[in-house]
Amino acid sequence: MKPTVKPTAGRTALFVLTSHAELGTTGRPTGFHLGETYEPWEILREAGHRVEFVSVEGGMPPMIGHDSADEGHTAFLSHPEGGGLIKAAPRPQDVDPGRYDAVYFVGGHGTMWDFRGHPALEEIGRTVFESGGVVAALCHGPAALVDLRLGTGRHLIDGHRITSFSHEGETARGLDTVVPFPLQGALEERGAVYSCAPGREPHVVVSGRLVTGQNPASARGLGNAVAALLAS
């Protein structure tokens, strides 16, 4: 896979992973989505950037989306700067937000339980954005953006074009009554201008320095959009 932008002076991006392991009380597993992590990681690294990780509770978080037949997934998990860093991931409150040029809130249903309202995640997002950096989120990752306010007190997403996993998609999977809140509706309540594509089609929205993607199929497009912004 090749990035769509020319390599530039290396920047540092922070990938944020959920530590929540269960879909409500269903007994079904969840966690961070590997495909949503691997593809942007590879694109940013090939564009000359460094990627670091945090997980909400620190250390190796629960994972979904691992395709054992995908050589890229296997290579990522065994790479010292991929799976190696994730295994030793610090907590969000243990890193300096000022070190990062971009923050990416990786999806996976687990984010619906431990991203929203997390003080350290909000501080990271606010600091990166107000320092001129890029804030990105994919699928359920925008849960981190719902309550995120800027220093002015205004919600970061207010007035921004945005996407996320849709309410229609949640309902189709029978999870609309399982998740703790309706993600699409919560984003719209904060003033976001929401859009989505049908079904599992990729959909990426760039609104200034805010980049969001609708679903796992949007991971590559999101990675390319973040790389393009970091190169500008």
C-alpha cells in the first residue's frame, strides 16, 4: 500500500484504543478494530510519520477484526512499532498531548463505553486541535468527540461536517438497544452536520482539520486524508 501524498518531515500521531471488552451485557466480545488501526498506521508510516499508541486502561487492549489470513494484520501485530507498542501502551493521562501533531480515535464498539467523557482523551483532542493539529476518528471512535469542548467552551464538532457509524447500521445489527447511547444522534445534538453512505460503503469526511470515517471500509481513506493534512 502506498500513501497518496509525498513523504514529508516526520510528524507524530497518537492512536487511541478502547479497553472495553464486552458489548453491554450480551457476553459478546468487542475492543479496538485491528483493520481500522493497521491501515492508517501503515499509510502514515510510509508517509514518514511516527505513530504512538495509548489504550484507555493501559497495556494490550481487547481486539476485534483480526483476519489471520491477512498478511498485513499479522505483520502489524508482530512489528515492534505496531503490536509491540500496543502491548506496552500507556494510559491517555500518562502522555503529553503537546507532543502530537495528530490524534486518531480508532473505532470498535468498545469506544461507546470508555471514550465519551474521558477527561484525558478530551484534553488530548483539545490540545492537538488548538495547536493546529489534526483530529481524526473512525466508525465508533467519534464517541470521543461528543463531549469534547474547546477552550472557548464550544463543542469541537459544532458546525463541522462529520460522519460515524450510522444509526441505521446500528439498528441493522441489532445493537441500537445495546450501545449506551445513539452515536449519530449525539453528534447531531452537539451541532455536527452529519452524513453517511449506504450500508458498508466507505465514506470519509474532511472538515478543516477534523477527519472522520463511517466504517472499517473507510480506514484507508481516513489514513490518506490525515497524511494529506500533515503534509500541508
